[in-house]
Amino acid sequence: MSAQPEYALIVAGGKGTRMKTSLPKQFLEINGRPVLMHTLDAFYRYSATVHVILVLPDEDRPTWEALCRQHAFTRPLQIVTGGASRFQSVQNGLRHIHGAGLVAIHDGVRPLISEDIIAASFRLAAVHGSAVAAVRLKDSIRVTDQHHTRAVDRSQYRLIQTPQTFKLDLIQQAYALPEDATLTDDASVAERAGHTISLFEGSYDNLKITTPEDLIVAEALLTARQ
């Protein structure tokens, strides 16, 4: 743990479009519990003193509260209303954090995040200002346009995950700038504000639940851990 206050900002505003379900994907069950609860549990296992802020759309709050009652989920956390976009949701969450410290911004649908990766993200962000989980590409990749494709050197590329962890003043200043829809993660927002992004080794297990196949893989990985 860092000597500074540590916050976890869990963004849970996804819908079930690619999952082909009316239930938001963060509420789907793996191994008998909602995806989002697995995600939150990982941060509490990392540290009982981490301040957890859950960013959730207003319309999803009754479903979440019913699931908490059903699963006797009583972890202490602060719920903040999400915005119309991921940028606005993170922005809303950051507005509820005051003072100095570190914040790990994490997708609510990455339930297999490990305590080791969380710890590394806080430790490295305390030193470098940012720490973004990333993994090397396993497959070959090509760049395409309307008429051609070309191979590129995959060793120069990384798949970016969460957590993306920052010193609070750095990321709050970055999110004070106007929204740019082309920026799809927190590292891009910080980079636009002039900050250098430090990557560290993530994990292939740290998958993002997006499609039905992801649920099958996540269940298998969770079962293997037990």
C-alpha cells in the first residue's frame, strides 16, 4: 500500500448490447454472483482501507440495490450517478474525491483483476504519476483502410486494460478539460492534458466482459482459482 490515501473509482455504466441481453452486463452472474460484485471484492481483498466509489447510472441503482440484498453484499462504498458517456461518468466520480491521493479507475466488468495488479498500479502511480495496465499482443495485426491492408510490428503495440491509476491532482486536472469523444480511456485523457503515461504489465486473465464468450472464459478462470 502507498502512504497516500487510495481510491478506487469503479465505472459500471455498460449496457448489454453486444451481450444480447436486456440486463446490463455488470449485473450478469458468473459463478453465482454478479460480475460487478466480483470486481468490487478484488479491491476489498487488496485493502480494507481503500475508498471505493461506484459510478452507476441512476436507472440501474434499483437493480443494484436488489442484487445487494439478494447476495447479502454489504461492502462499504459510495455510489455516484453516472453521466451520458464514460468520460462524464469518470468526471462525476472524480468530483467526489477531495484532497491528495491516488485513484485507480477500473472497469466494473473486469472481475478477474488481481490484488497484485491493483497493488502494483498504486505503487507505480505514486512514483510516476500514472500507472496503466497493459499486455503484449499475441496475434499478428494489420492496419486497414478502404483499399489496402499492411502488416505492422506487433512488438510496438500493447492492449490497454484497467486499472489506470493516477495521482489525483493530475487526473482531475485532465478531466477538467472539455470532453473529446475520440479519447476512449483515462490514459488518453491524461495524455491530451500533457502528462506522460507509464505502462506496467497487466494480465491476460484481466478480461473485459463484453460478449457471451467472455462470460464462459471468466467462469472457467474463476473456477480454476478456487
